[in-house]
Amino acid sequence: MDVCSMSSEKTSECPKCDSVRMRKYACSFGDNPIKKYVQCLECGWSKELERKEPPKHYDHEIQPWDVINEWKLDFWAGNALKYICRAGKKEGNTAVQDYKKAITYLEECIRRDSID
Ligand SMILES: [Zn+2]
């Protein structure tokens, strides 16, 4: 499935023609991860936007979202994994709180897989 979405979000000027008629859009081709682009509507210049840096509490080379993407986990399993990964590492959250959140998502996984 190819997914494309456009955003009317204001972007900066085109580095090539200085036009401010810029648009941002996101595209995903087949099973590839979604990539975001910025494009100039005047001259057609475009570039891929850098993805956001992961939050500090995921300070590892392999990020949960890479695992979630690679293993094609759904929303609920992905969130469970995310909370397990960050348990005890995020300021203001105890490990127990995060494990409990992971359980909440796992319970939803079980509930969804139990529906015939
Ligand atoms: Zn331009």
C-alpha cells in the first residue's frame, strides 16, 4: 500500500529559488518506512527531511521504533515493547509504572487476538 499525505504546515524558503511556496509531504512505498520530504512548488527542488532524533531515554544504537518497524509489530505490541525498553530510564516514571503500561498494551494484544 502506498501512502501519501500532505501537510499545509509552514516551511522555510527554498534554498534554490527563495520561494516560500513550500510544502511538506510524507510518503511510504510498499512496506518501506514513511519518509518525509519538503518540496518547492516553484522550482520543484525537494529534499528528504531528517527524522526526529529519538528521545534521550532511548539512548541506544537500536531504537524501539526500528525494532517495531523491522518486526512489523502492530500499535499495541509496539507500545508494549516501547514501555519495556524505556522502563526505569525515563525521568518521572518508575520502572514499575512502565512495566504496568506494557502489560496494559499486552492485555489489549491478547484481547484482540482472542476475538474470533
Ligand atoms: Zn524553489
